[in-house]
Amino acid sequence: MSVSSSVLTVTAIILALGIGAQVVAKRLKIPSALFLILIGVGLGPSGLGLVTSETFGEGLSTIVGLSVAIIVFDGAFQLRRKKLQLAPKAITGLTTVGALVMFLGTALAVRVFLGTDWGLSLLIGSLLIATGPTVITPILDVITVREHVETTFEAEGIFNDVTAAILAIVVFETLVVESMPLALPGGFLARLAVGVGVGAAVAISIRALLVWMTIPADDAPRVARLVVLSAVILAYGVSEALFPETGVAAVAAAGLIMGNMDLPHRESIHDFNRDLTLIVLAIVFIALAALIEFDALLGLGIGGIGVVVVVTLVIRPLVVLLSARDPQFSRNEMVFVSLVGPRGIIPASIATLFAIELQGAGQFDEAQILAGTVFLVILVTVILQAGLARQIATALNVIPMRTILIGGGRVGRMLAERLENRGENVVILDTDQETVDQLQKAGHTARQGDGTETDVLEAVGTGNAKRVVAVTGDDDTNLLVAQIARTKFGIENVLARVNEPENVQTFESLDVTAISASEATAWSIDNEIERPELAHWMTKLGEGHDVQEIELTADDLVGQTIREVNSAIPDGCIIAVIGRGEETHVPSADEELDYGDHVTFLGRHEAVEGAVRRFHPHN
């Protein structure tokens, strides 16, 4: 078999196994990175031997580089300004103070446990700053966390990938090769400026080109996708030609800028990016995992295990504690972020490149320690942190239960907006693809499908939902959805829109909360007549105002009076109503709270959120 046909066969096997693994991972709700790295090890020299360092030859660095460029661009393209504003303190902290602590802490651990010189220690420390979208994206594909947690993971992955890639090459050149520590800051800033500058220039140019081009409507989305793909490759290639290892910064900048522009055919570009990412993720993860040399890992001995333990169980939690203190993060969410920080492709690819250069210079021991340490941390964090991410999230109760909303019309859309403004995790299901596209474009999580079909409801997570709401314009459809939710999935909280008043009793006989459209309209008009100010305030919920009801689970508050706990409630919030058993009432100042009380807070959004955290710490 010729070399070219051999490479083609290996590539076909990698693609087939990689894409198949991602399908299986999605089905089993396990991050695909775990399967991909295990497949790579199985195909590598330690397994079947189908993939070795000679398989792709010198072309491997190019393949990995372009693959990483596509993955990083896709991740940055999704980081809209609105999302970044969800957790600005945590994102800023993790990408500045957090990156610095991880860099220096890891370097110190390597120095202490492996006895390397400071140059090699700092090189390994710089590489292990990165988490990256190659490992974070597969986790978030199968685990639903609150949006501020998701955004923090995504932003940390993108920004710290850039930092790691640039810092590593500068450390390698100034400390490992030339011993010029004073050139470190200047070299880092110069490369960062070049990468960001190239990426910004390409993004602005491509946007202008897409707006300027006159293309037939049928061909416009396809042309836009190809133009953007060309832009990714151009930004990466030009930046790498100017300064090695700045291509990641260029594509990250291009993706971030283009993602926040009013770009023609955005949804089509986004879908194309996601499909490409699935393909290249399979190739690059398996190809690099196949290069893991277990002799190098075992050669690290107890010192290698010590580095892994310190990096994952000491430095990572310290990083989160110091830099990700954000009021909207619950204690369990902070712990989750601390325990899940797997390393990805950036450190693997750059460590491989540097190890080859060190071997060429006769520094075989240094090359073994570099590659062995980096791959050991990647292997352990992918297997344990990525592989067990869902179990960790479940144990910490950080996976928000979903509200499944059937019907994406005007009522469904307005209800989804109000729920999402209060932090609810809403999935909208509608039979019309055009409606779904509009909902997705507006930022909602929407899926196309018939809500009266059990397998469709199961696919959107109804089995783990906390409520199902049927709001279509057809009572028969809403009734069937309600029946399936109650009988097939055992959902206790089922609500339905009832368009014909005479059908209300039928819904209520199924123990479904029926909302009569006629009565709701009459109630709204009556409120405008009798209590207009309250009505106006209620219609602006989510726009600075909030009302939330929780069940009291904080043991230290049980037995205390309303007067005593008022100090624990932020200004701008009051306890409006308490429900106990079948009774609901406005509490007096001397009333004592009891475990399981249903407490309703009313006030400013931030104040209500603070009160909920205090009264219901696991919410």
C-alpha cells in the first residue's frame, strides 16, 4: 500500500470512529473528549499501532494548527457581548489573575516534584493555563448548566488558549532556548498585538465583503459560509507567518469580532462552524492522543502524580477562589468550576512541537519531561474531569431543571422571555421549522418537533424537567401534551393554555393547571382598571423587577421570626406571602418561619436573587 493510500485509510478510520464516538457520547450524555482520547490511545503505538508520529509526518502540525483554528473560531464566534456580560467578574478574574496563578503555581509544582530548571518549569506552566473549547465544548454539549456558568467556561477556554499559546512560545524562546528573561513581557505583548491585529483586520474586511457582494439569494448563505471559512484560514496563516503561535490569537479575535457584528447569514455560518468543529475535533483529538507515549508518562513516577494532584486539586480550586468570586455563582457552582478544568489540544500540540525541537537539540530528558507532564495532565483531566463532569454536576446539583414549553407562537415566545429573564432554563418545542429558526435567532433554545410524540418529548429532556407548559392555539394538542407529560413522564407541574372556557374542567380532571385565555384577558383588564400601578409593575418583571417563590431549606432560618431574618434580606426586597400547607397569607413581623414554608419574595431583581440564595442555598 502506498504512503498516500495508507494516510487516506488511517484518516478515514479516524473520521469514522471520531464522528461515531461523538454520536454515542451525545446519546449517553458523556463528553465526547473522553471517547476520542481513548480511541486515539487505542489506535496509537500503545494499541493497534495504526497511527504513529510518522503517519502524517511534518504535515501533522499543519493539520492540528488548522483544526485548532476552526475550533477556536467557532467558540469565539458564539461569545456574544450579551453573554460575556453575564459573568464579567468571573471571566475577567479567570483570564487574568487566574491565568497568572495557574502559570506560576504549575511551574512551582513541576519544579518541586520533578526537579526541572525554571525555564522548563515555566514552559510547562504556561502550556497548562489552557482549558480550551476542544474539551469544554463536548462537556457543555451534554451538560446543561446555568448560562453564567456556561459562559464562564467558554470564555475562559477561548481567552486562556490564546494566553497559553503565545506565552508558551515566548517562554520557550526567551528562557529555554536563549535564556533572555527580560525579553519575556515584550515578546508576549508583541505577539498578542500581532495576532489580535491580524484577526481584527480580517474580521472587518470579511464583514465589508459580505455586505458589499451581490449574490443571488439562493447562493448567498453558502457563499457566506465559504468566505468565513477562508477568513479563518487566512487569519491563521497570515498571523503564523508573521509570528509563530499567534494564529490562535488571530482566529479568536476574528471570531469574537465577527460574532458581535451584524453579519449577513449569521445562523447559516454558525451551523456550518459547528459541523466543521465536530469533524476536526475528531481528527485532532484522536491524532494527538495516538502520540501519547506511556513510557514518558510512567517515567515521571510519583513526581508526575504529584504535579497532577496539585494542579487539579490545589491550584485550580485556588484559581477559582481568588478570581471567580461572583455574587451570582452559588457555592456549588464555584465548586463545580473548581473541579472541572480539563486541558485540551493547545497544550498537547505545542508540547509535541517543542519536544521535537528539544530532541533535535539533544535535550532528550527535557523533551520527555515536557511531553510526559503535559500529556499526563491532559489524560487525567479528560478522563476524570471531563468524563465525570455530568456526575460531578449532578452531585453538586448545578444542572438546572428545564421548563419544556410546547408552542413557539406569540404566547410561547413572550412566556419564554419572562422565564429566561428570571434565569429559567427553557426549551421551546414547535412543529414549524421557520418558527424555530426565528426563536433561535432571537436567542432562545428551540427545537423542531411534535410535542404530542413521546420520543420527541424525551429527546428534549422532558424526563428530567421540572414543568411542562402547553401553549399552542389548539386545545386538543395541549390536552394530549398534558396527558403525556403526566402519565408517561410523571411530571407533577403541568400547565396548559385553554382557548375554550368549557374545556377547563377537562384539563383540571387530569390535575393540570388550566389557564383560561378568556379569564386571563379579563383578569388583565380588571387589573388595569382597579390596580393599574401594580399591573404595570407586574408587566415589567424581568426588567429590573422580580417575584420569586421558593421552599425554605436553610436550617439556620427555621424558627426565626420575619423581623429577625429581615437583616438577611437585601434592601429592595420584601417577603410578600408565605404559604404553609393549604394556607397562604401575608406574614406578620413576629411570625416564625418553618422548614418547607413557601416564601414569595417581591422587589428588585438583584435583591430578590440575593434573598433566594440566602433562603434556598441549593437553588
